Amino acid sequence: MKIIVVGGVAGGATAIARLRRLDENAEILLLERGKYVSFANCGLPYYIGGAIEERDSLFVTTKESIEDKYNIEIRTENEVLSIDKENKRVRIIDYTSGREYEEDYDKLLLSTGSSPFIPDVEGINERNIFKLWTVPDVDAIYSFIEKEKPKKAVVIGGGFIGLETAENLYEKGLEVTLVEMSDQVMPPLDKDMAKILENHLENKGVKLLLGEGFDGTENKGKTIKLKSGKKLESDITILSIGVRPNSEIAKSAGLELNERGGIKVDKFQKTSDENIYAVGDVIEVKDFILGTNTMIPLAGPANKQGRAVASNILEKREETYKATMGTSVAKVFDMTVATVGSNEKSLIKKGYKYKKDYYISLVHPMSHAGYYPGALPMTIKLIFGRDGEILGAQIVGYDGVDKRIDIIATTIYFKGNVYDLSDLELAYAPPYSSAKDPVNFAGYVATNILEGLTEPITLQELKEDKSKYTVLDVREEIEQVSGMMDEAISMPLTEIRNRIGELDKNKEYAIYCAVGIRGYIAERILKQRGFSAHNILGGYRTYLDIE
Ligand code: FAD
């Protein structure tokens, strides 16, 4: 059997290795239009900043090593121009010679990935305007910085690659401005969670311009024009606006695509053509939680699909790739941000209603026991349905964020719910966690909500209907010195039982403490004495984060 694989990085490289391990006799040809195969695209930003010191570290392996180890023919700088699916043939251009030629296949695997979106605007091709996607891209940025010693950098786009790039340019000593068209950074987060990151970026000295669209450059790329009319000076600009699937050859071959250009595949990664398979950023996947179709360009899913597809291509045994839940993590200076599943804004877009179709728990636990040195806070936003099913989670913090998101992702994978998050027995010693892990805490709050023990409101709800609530601050007076919410009445938790006569049963109380625990206790006291009371999710910490 002759198998041609198109694209030799995440999905493609995994697939060829697995193909060979499963079948020593198959003829495998890998075609890659770039200069390199199997490079660490996820590591590229860190080479700019210097965390990855050696350029060689960016190569997971080399072409020669794969060829030797796996007996696979690899042709780099060879691009597939078209697919003739009826005759099972691809047309290729070899950029080293300029020659065009054809190759037949029995099975074809497309792992062509995605490409960064480059808008067609004035001055986009100036020599100080870059994208960061491949090794040649990072080489160009690296050498520009070494030679030209730029001082001011503009990063366009506040997704995870944009943020990683901003951090690494900053680490390199540049003054960085980050421009983002939407009203928040990091699209997988909700705005309230993104705000924590935005504060951190600004504290670090990155200038943030939200709600600003890129509109080209002038003055040889040294002036960045924004749609609002604003202009920024920039010695080097990196575009990180979004990605598009590399599905042109699939489209012209008549393979079935979705409206975003993603190749449609079945659970065996087979496209609409019997002999063509596809994996990675270029395909449409099933949302693990909602079951809907979506596109989630991440390295983990690409690798898993690349591994699974090999058996299907070889018709050895059927291996299915179920679905993607979008588990992701990124470092943003000292903070770590991680997400899994849906966020609130995407659920709302899909027609979900808060307190009807989904609920939120918002907690600020410490990364490990508070009495052991080095404990740092994290914020966990857990989104769950009426029956406790987990719809998504977002975590922003400093330490232990990656571990907690992976626990939640694993729970989702095994169809666990918020009751399971409460019940999970997790490893504990003071340097690592607390006897009640942050994940347990998120679960406790969620189950308390579902059981009606607490009826929390979000700060947004409070803001939208201020006149409905009387706000009680139940922190100790010493904590209130540094600030209180607008129009809040001070009634520390320790005094509430004695001062209950000051409260009015005709009023609806919105209660807050520092992070939500004392607010919940106060809510329980009031509720059990016949008052209408709501804990404010996230407490004063969230108020400070998002105000
Ligand atoms: P790729 O790995 O992009 O490989 C596609 C290859 O196909 C490319 O080399 C391309 O040249 C080649 N190709 C395309 N068309 C043709 C053609 N017609 N003929 C021949 N060759 C062709 N994901 C994470 O999960 N975590 C991270 O931290 C992370 N960080 C990232 C940082 C950066 C800077 C970048 C760029 C990406 C990052 N990603 C991250 C995303 C991750 O790298 C991708 O999701 C993953 O590589 C997708 O795998 P793939 O096989 O679909 O495509």
C-alpha cells in the first residue's frame, strides 16, 4: 500500500511514525512544503524571549533521523498543489528545483494545518511586519531583533500566541503594545476572567489597546494605523490575528468542507472521499461536551488524531477519535491561564440562559495550604448544567493551574459531574494542595448551588439591577479600610448574629466577603432566619479584578 501524507509537523509526523510501527511494508511518502518537519511550533515564542536558548531545541527530530528510524521518504519544500481523487494522484511542486510532478497514492492523509490570517491592508508587506508560525518566521524575527535592535513592538491580536509573543518580546527588552479588536484578551476566557490577565499584563508594563482594529501601516511599517484613527509607533510588529485552515487543495478536489473551510471527517478521520483522510487544525471536530461541530486548532488533538488515523488508513483495526474539548493552558508572564470546554459567552450565543440552562461557581482558592510558604491564589470559574454536568472551566492563577484544569478535563472525559469534583480524592500535603483541593472547592460551591443552599448572584447581575439589592459587606472592618463596594453596608460576619435586628425582611440582601466563603456563611445565616439573601460570586476579589 502506498500512503502519501501531506504536512509533516504535529498530526502528519505522528501519523507517519505510527503508520510505520503498525506496518513495516507500507510505502510511506511525506510531503512538506516548508523546510522543516516535526518542529516545535508551540515553542517558537520562547526562542524569541530566550527561555529556549538553542535554535536546535526547536526541532523535535530531524528529517534524516525520521527517515533512518522509520524508513520513510520525506520530501521537504515539496508542496501538494492539487488532488485528483478519481485517479488517486497528487500534483506536487518541488521548490528546490521548480519541477512539477505527480505521485499516485492508495491512501492520502492531509495534515495541512492552518495558517495565520494576514489582512490585505496597506503596508502589510513591510520588512518589519512579521507573523510567527514557522521556523523561518522565528528566524526572521530573531535576526531582525538582533540586527536592528528595535525598541517598540506592537503585537496585533490577543489570543494565546499573541500573548506569548508579547511576553517574549517584553522579555527581550522591548516596549510592547498589544492591540486586540474585541473587548478582551484570550478568547477562550470570559471577559471577567480575561480581566485578571489584562490587569497582570498592564502591571507588567504591556500597553493594552482593546477594541481596536488593525488597519495597515504607513511610514515603511513604522506607523501602525488602527481603525479608530489612532496611530502607533512601532519598530517591529507581529500579526497574530487568527487562523484559517489550509484546506484549499481539499476544496478544489471537491472534498466536503464546513462553512469555515474545515474538512469534514467521520470518526475514523475519513473525509468524504473513501481514500482520503484528514487530521489536525484543518478538520472540523465534534465538541466533546455539546456534541456540536466546531474547529479547535490545538496540538494535542492533532497528535491524537494522527495516531488514531494510522490504523484506519492501514485497515488494521478501527480507531476512533471521539471529540475535542479544547483543554488548553498558556503562560502569561507570572500567570497561568487554562480552559476546558465552553465559556459562558459561547453558551449565551448558542441560546443558553443563565440560571436556567447553566450555572456558575466562582472561587478563589489558594494553590496549596495557605500556611505553607508560597501559596498563591487562583480563580476558578466552573460552568455547569442543571444536572451537574460540567460544561466548561476557566482557571487563572500562578501555581497549580495546569494540574486543576487537567483534573477537570479528566472528569469531563469520564462523564463526571460537579458532584464528582466535590468527591474526588486528590493528593494532599501542604506544599502541594489543601485537604480540600481547589477543584473540590469549585465542586462544593457548584453542588451547594444545585441543592439550593446558596442562590448566588454575579457582579453583573448586581450591576444590572442595583435597586433590587441592599449590599452587605461581611468582611472585618480592618479589611474594609482599603475599600468597599458602592453603597455597601458594613456588617462583619462575626457581628451578624447580634446585629440581625438591624436588617429588614422586606429587603433582598446581596452579600460579599473577600472571596466568597464568609459571604456564603452569612447568606446561610440570613436565609435560615427568613431573610432573602444572595452571596455575590467571587466576592471583593472579583470586584477588584473586573471593576
Ligand atoms: P501543523 O503542525 O501546522 O502542520 C501542518 C504542515 O502542513 C505545515 O508544516 C505546512 O507547511 C504543511 N502544509 C500545508 N499545506 C501543504 C501542502 N499543500 N503541501 C505540503 N505541505 C503542506 N497548540 C497547543 O495545543 N498548545 C500550544 O502551546 C500551542 N502553541 C502554539 C504556538 C505557535 C507559535 C503556533 C504557530 C501554534 C501553536 N499551537 C499550540 C497550535 C499547534 O501547533 C497546532 O494546533 C498543531 O501544530 C496543528 O497540527 P497540524 O498537523 O494540523 O498542523
